[in-house]
Amino acid sequence: MATTYDFPSDLRTGQEELHQVRAELSALLKRLPWSVEPLDGFSDDNGWRKVERPASPGWTADEQAEVEKLRQREHELAVFVSCHRFWAEVAAGDRVEARMRLKHAHETPPGESGE
């Protein structure tokens, strides 16, 4: 039987917010132009595959600020989750498994094993 972990609620909440922030950042970056700065488009077929990019108008100041805000929050949450006091209670050899279970803890209600 796999080990179950009783993750503290603040750790579960931090991990869930980290998932949300990463999803929001990913979706934002997909919507934005490929270049932060305005650049001309290009086409290059000299490599092993053809690469083409349309002209990029660049990101607006608001878009840059939103990306920076999300990246900063992602960093804060990653530090919070990875440095949480809970990990000191988990045997060193079990931390990778526990960390993987935490990443999927949102898929099962608290108190269930998630097996």
C-alpha cells in the first residue's frame, strides 16, 4: 500500500494556487506576440526545418507588467511550497513521492489517499 500524506491546508492551497498561476501565465504567453520588443517578421529555410515568424508589434507596458506579476507570484509560490516546514517531517527518501502526490492532491479531497 502506498504511503498517504496529511498535507497541511496551507501547503495544499499554495500548491493549488501555483497550478492556477502557471496555467494563467501559460495562457497569457500563448496570446501575446512572440517577441516582447517590436520586431520585423522573418523566414529562414536554411536550417533543418523552416522557421517563420510574422512581424511582432511587441508587448504593451500593461502586458509586460502582467507577465512580470504572474512570474513573481509563481516564484513566491514555488519557494513557499518547496521550503514549507512540512517537508522536514517527511523522510528524505520519501520526499520525491510526497512532492509528486502534493502536485496531484487537488484531484482528491483532503484526507483521501489519492491512490
